[in-house]
Amino acid sequence: MSLMGAGSVLEAIDRSKYEVIPIGIAQDGRWVLASAGQRFQIEEGELPAVDTTGAALALPSGGGSLVAYDPGSIPVELGSVDVVFPVMHGPFAEDGTIQGLLEMAGVRYVGSGVLASAVGMDKGHMKTVLAAAGLPIGRYVVVRDRDWRLDRDRVLKEAEEQLGWPVFVKPARAGSSQGISKAHDRAGLEQAVEFARRHDPKVLIEEAMTGREVECAVLESLGDDPPAASAPGEVRVEGGQEFFDFEAKYYPDQMSLTVPAGIPAEAAEELRAMAVRAFEALECEGLARVDFFYTPEGRLVLNEINTMPGFTSLSVAPQLWAASGLPYPALVDRLVQLALNRSPGLR
């Protein structure tokens, strides 16, 4: 969850080097200064939420000066923003929306730009780009809103004939593994599509891959060197769950990560090279996490790329970099420095 990642960044960032202003975005879209009582961790099984009692904020275009205001009061300029670290997931966050707003405001930010963020968020378009780059991907069917409403039987038949059983069904443009389910027959598939459509009218149906889930983090170079890939790590879901869902990502003791992954050295090097190719195919910047399947036959299949991966200190990408010799505070600093080295505006 974004607040948990933001809390980790706030703990790790060097306050002697950076002046940090924590900002939350409420469910209704308001930007607010984080209050002293803002909670960043799960407590008694309850996820944290943005405390909306702080002063409201605006970020006018032209120079990136942050303005605080309350109804009936005179707006106060808080000063120019050098870099935004958008620890945000899902629609209106990692899909190019907030990135476009920051481009218009002339403010530098951590992570990928508008195009890479938008393509990385839309799993259908992402797979099109990855396949065009010659990267191995699994079979899939895209279900658009109009097709589902007007010709549902054709969609179900097409998925069954092209993919077989079982299949995974997921919203095409949701974050944090929300709305995902597994279907073993046509009736289950219809239910799974309806469930995914609660999050997004565009849905992806994917063949269920047999194999180990191996992930790799990619980090942009501060100079002219190519992006670097971390050691790959193998993810296992605990507690009998069938796949890596929201609870496995954010609740304690729901997943385990083994670094390096227990795959042959040649496969690990090939995977790292593919991860960099995927990063460059989408024209990513900053950090990304690339997820693969390693099949029993020794084949690598690229599942997806995440342009703003989970970013708590215990999330997969930061753990992969820590195991590769770059601890979490240094990773946070590296990402801020990468953003500072860019010119604000379209790049």
C-alpha cells in the first residue's frame, strides 16, 4: 500500500541532506499535508488511510511552488519543490496521470515518465510492447468493455479455445494485485471477469503458467552506463494461497523471498538481461521490477513489468537491491539523485 511505502521512505531518507514535506492524497482527491498523527503501518489488521486533517495543498504550474491553504484563510507559499517521490500505486498514480500533472507543473519526480507509466499500467498494451521487443510472454486475451457487454459468449469461447484451463483473470489497469482470481471452467471464468470488472472495465485473461515465480529489479544508471539488474529472487506465497495477491504483498508472513533464486546461473543471467531489455523497451526511468516464470522445462516467460513497484523496505524490489549490495537508504537516495539530474518538463 502507498502509505506503507511512504512511511518506509520517510524513515530511510537522509534528513540532513533533504528537506522532506510528506503529502497525502485523500480518497476524494484532495492533497493535504501529513499530520503528526498520520499512520503508515497496519495496526490490528487495519490498513492505514490518509489523515485529512492537515492543511490542503495546491501545486500551481510554473516553478513548482507548493501552496497551503484552508477555507477562508490566505494561501501560504511553502516554497519550491525540487523533487516529488510519488510512492503511489494503481490508477491516477503509476499510470502516467500524476506524472503528466508534474510535467505540466515543471517539477522533477522519481520514476518513469508518462509513456512508460501508462504502458506499464495497461497490461494489454504492456504485453504488446514486450512482444514487439522480442521478449517471451504467455498467451492472453484482452476483454474490452463493449465486447463483454455485447458478445459475452464469444469472449468466453475465445478464451477457452486459445488458453485452455485454468486461467488467471485480472483488471488490465489496477494496482497492488487487486481484482485477480483464478478460473477452472467457463462458469468460473464468467464470475472472474465480473469480479475484475469491479476494478476496471478492461480485463486480461492469461494462461496459467506452471513454474517458479522469479523477479528482478532494474535501476537506471546515474551516468551513461546501461541500466543495472539486481540478483533475481524467487517469490513463494505462504498459507496455501494460489497466487501473489494484495494480502501476500502487504500483510506480514504471507510471502517469502529467496535471493538469489534457485535457478541455474545461465538462466539467471538470461533473466537479468531480459529484465533490462524490458525496462528499455518501455523507456522506463528510475526503478522497475520485472516478473518472470521459470518453467519446469527451463524456459523463461516474462509476466509483467511494474514501473513503481511496492516500496516498503520489505517489498520485493528493495529486498532484491539490498541483497545485491544496495541497502534501502542508499536506494532511496539514488532514486532522488536520478530525478534531480533530469531537466523538469517533458523528457
